[in-house]
Amino acid sequence: MRILFTTHQPFTPQMMGGLQSSADELAKMLRQDGHDVGLLCALMPSGYYGWRGRVINKAIGKRKAAKDYYLGYPTWRAWHPSESLPWVASQFKPDVIIVLARQPVRVALAAQRCKIPVLMMLQDVEFGDHGGSFSDLGYIPCVANSAFTAERYAKAFHVNPVVIPPLINGYAKYHTETSRENVTFINPNPIKGLGIALTLAELNPDIPFSFIETWPLSDEARHELKEKLKSLPNVALLPPTENMKSVYSKCKILLAPSHWEEAYGRVATEAQFSGIPTLGSNKGGLPEAIGPGGISLPPTAPIEVWHNKLRKMWEDSEYYSTLSAAAQGYALRPELTWQNQSALWNQMLQEAINHKPLVPALALE
């Protein structure tokens, strides 16, 4: 089967995040199962790939796309992926298109106009970012990354998504021995709880913090953050990295105080493979990712509550050991393994091609 992933979001190495990691790991496992896989994503103007894309797109036309193999499979990067989809589809000839988050309705409608079967991969609940009316898609098979996401889409659009958590190649990409020397906060963005993270760092000058960039920060946002960090010598601001083992190898506690309705919260699971518990918010699907392997608090809880939980996790060795063991055990739950996900994904892809609903028994319990 030839499978094309599509999104209006930029991809690695131009942008790194949960959407990109989850789709990339799924694509590579589908390749191992014998499928041909490609990707059409958005192009950012910055960096080498931005320069390369500008040169190629100028040569071949703005509605087309620059092709590379950075991810190990053919990847087309375009200014407007939905407009470039017909051309990319003519090159790759997919049997089915998996539509990722960011303008998903816009992309799916473009695929339908090309008469290509579509499978929706629901990765967030940003309904205002659909790029069209979900109801215009008619019946369409959907996979949701959490029970939270599935429920929100079911209520809003009367669909019945099958829940398949993000595929995480834990031991290969994330499991590591850790010195447990810092608190790690990934993606220092206001909606991810930057304010809480900064306040906790200020209240705990004896604890080292690492802030890891993922989403690109504007020059203004980076300047503002660096100004704030001048008074916080215990905080290190580190650039984006594909080597997350280097991040988790020093992490004792993962901090995820998001104000955003996270559809899942992939970083919590990544950290759990190394026995690293999470102190995170209870928004959206994040509690599903944290489970027993950490503490979930309302992002609106008084900062003293966040502070007290952080101190207990940092100082109480018995309490920490219990959470650490629970975190590692939770990361090994069966529904996260490709052994259990492979049949579901292959059946959902076939459903998209056949356009016949699957029985509810396919949903992961």
C-alpha cells in the first residue's frame, strides 16, 4: 500500500514536536510492515531547507513542492500543501492519504477532490484551525490519539474515532540512564505553562531547570524569555534537538504545566520509558499520558500547590521511587506497542480504502 501523510504543519528538521514525532515513528513502522510511505508538509522560509525550497519551488512553480529524503522516505515541502497535493499525488500515486493536524479539513477536501481515500489522524482539538467545515467531509474514518480527543470529536462532529495512542519507539529513541539532576520543561511557550515554569524556577533556586525549545520562537519571544532568564541562573535554555535521550539523560522530573488542551502529551510517555515521572496539568488528554506515572494538577491551581508537589518529588526519595517505578510500568502498557497497534492501523487504512465502518471492537481498551 502507498500511504501519503499530509499536513499544513512544517516538519523535522524545520519544526519538532509531538505531531512530527508521532507521525514520523508511525510512518517508519508502516514502512517496516512493507508499505511505501511519503509525506507532504509545509515549508518554512528559514534555514537550509527553506533556502532549498525557495530555489526548487521557484524553478518548478509555486503550486508544486520541493522533495527531499531527510526523514528516510520521500518528503515534499510546499508553501501551501493543500494546493500542492494534486501534483504530489500525481508523483507518488498514493492509495490512501493520512491527514494530520493543522488545516486537516482543507487537506482532506483537497484529497477527496483528487478522489484519493482519506484517513483522518486526529491529533488536537483546535477546531478553529480546520480550514473548513468538518461536516463537508461526509463519512470519514478517524483515528484519535486519546480518549479525550475521540470524545471531543464525537460530540462536535458525530464521528466515531478509533483510539490509538501515539506510537512511541521508547527503548530505541528515549530510554536512557539518567543522572536525575534537573527539572525539564519542553517547549517554553505561554500556552504550555511557561509562566508556571518560570515561577517554579524562581521559587526553587537550588534546583537546576532545563527549558528545551521545540516550536520555533520568534525573535521577540526569545529576547523576552532570555531577559526573564537573566535573573534565573538555575535555568538553562537549550535549542531544539532530535536526540531526546540527551535531554532525558539528565532529567529527574518532567514539567508539563500546560494551559492548552493537550490532545495527548507525548513527552510524558517519552520520559516514562526512563522512569522519569511528570508533574503536569490535568488539561485535555495529558492526564491519560501521565497516568499513575506522575502528578496531574489544574493549571489554575495556586502556585504553592505546584511548588509543594515539586519539592516533594525532588526531596522525598521514597515518594519519587514509587512514582518512577509507576512511570516506567505505565510506559510499557500493551496499547503503546506496535505489536498491538499494527493490526489496527492496517485495518483503518483498509477501511479508508473500502469506505466501510469498522466494528467498535477495534477500539483499544
